Amino acid sequence: MNLTGKNIVLTGASSGIGKEMLAILCTYDDVKIIAVARHIENILQIENKVYPLAVDISTKEGVDKLFEVAKEMVGHVDVFIANAGFAYLEKISEADWQHLEKIYSLNVFSPIYSLEKLLVSSRDKPVAFACTISGAGLVSLPAYSLYCSTKAALHHFIRTYRYEQDKNIQITSVYPVATRTGFFDKATGEKETPLPFPSQDAVTVARKIISGIEKGKKNVYPSVLFRLFYPIGRAFPFMLRLYSLQEKQKVKKWLDK
């Protein structure tokens, strides 16, 4: 889909991959971007181009409000980029329903509900939906059990929904590896949290996501190494197990807590 002149919603726009995507999208002519985050202080408002919106999209009410504001500001949504998400790095040691609900609400329910809202609002006009899933939805990362499970759920929803989707919607699934941002420090609340291997910078990921949307790709794998390694790991499962055991050593500190 050509992004020139399109009305775009971008969630998780204030940091990391989302911030870099916003910078790229701003280079397109005649776009209108609703840049969504809980905290929008770092999002630059550009008249008639970028509209920062502070809303909690981990709730039904928040997503409903987002689409209401989008209708008021730009009339309709052509492209929805579901990029918001977070992780826990932890050893599960207690039963905590709210803890589970918090991560599933943002990482799973919000993008799926947003897709449903986009379909309803599109009225059969061509629209695009891009979703930042994660390589963690395909490969096990010790101490990220809940995060991996949310991304796996999203992966399988999109994969199955493709058999049902209407012809007017283009869906792009994105599988980044670890990005060198503050994402993993937020997962622990500590500095210098070890990154899973491999890792890459957010600018590269952002560029490949935008390119994938424009080219109408079904799946985007920003890391060439992951794209090569994962099929080999599926063919020889012991290699994925060895990888997970190696990553386990990096997070032993948190698993021993």
C-alpha cells in the first residue's frame, strides 16, 4: 500500500521502534498520523501531520476512544500499526490474575480488538493492518514465559485469521528480534538488562516494517540471521532447545530469585 496521503494510526509511538517508525512516516507527503502512547511528552506535534494522543489502549474504552478521535481528526483510518507492547522478565512464583491480565490486555486483546474496529470502520475500503509480533512468539526465551505466550497467541491469531480475512484488508505480521532500546530494561526495572541473541537497532526494524507495509508483505523478518536460523531450528528442534538453554544462562539471576 502506498502510504502517501494516508491516514495512519501508530501505537507505541513515543519510544523504541514506534518512535523510529514515526520519524519515517513523517517524511511522506500528505500523511496524517495519530501517534498513540500513554505518555506523549516526547512526541513532536506537527500541524496537519502528527497528532499525539494519550490513551490507554490496553482497555476496550481506550481503543474505542482512539477510533472516535481518529474519526474526528482525520475522518477514517487507512493504516493501523499495532506496535505497543511490553514484557516481564521474571520467574513465575505466585498466582496473580491482574499481572496476567495486564500483559495480555495490551499485547493480545488490544491489537485483535483494534483489527476488528478497523474492519468495521473501513466499510469495505482498502485498509492495512500491521502488527509487531516478535521472534519471541516463535522461539522460547526463559524468564519471558508470559511475554512469549502473548506473542505466540497473536502469531497464531493472525496466521489463522488469514483464512477468513476480507479482501479489502492487507495484514502484515512483523517478527523483530531483540531491539537495542529501553524495552528490556523496562521488563526488569533495572539497567543493562541482558539482551537475547541476536539483537538489532530500532531504526533498521522500523525501516523494514514500513517497507513491508508498502510492499504488501504478509510477514516481515527484520533480522536476516533470524530469518535464516528459524527454519533450520524447526527442521532440527534440538537446535532451538540449545538456543533456549543458552539464553537461560543470561537470565539466571532472575530465575534464581
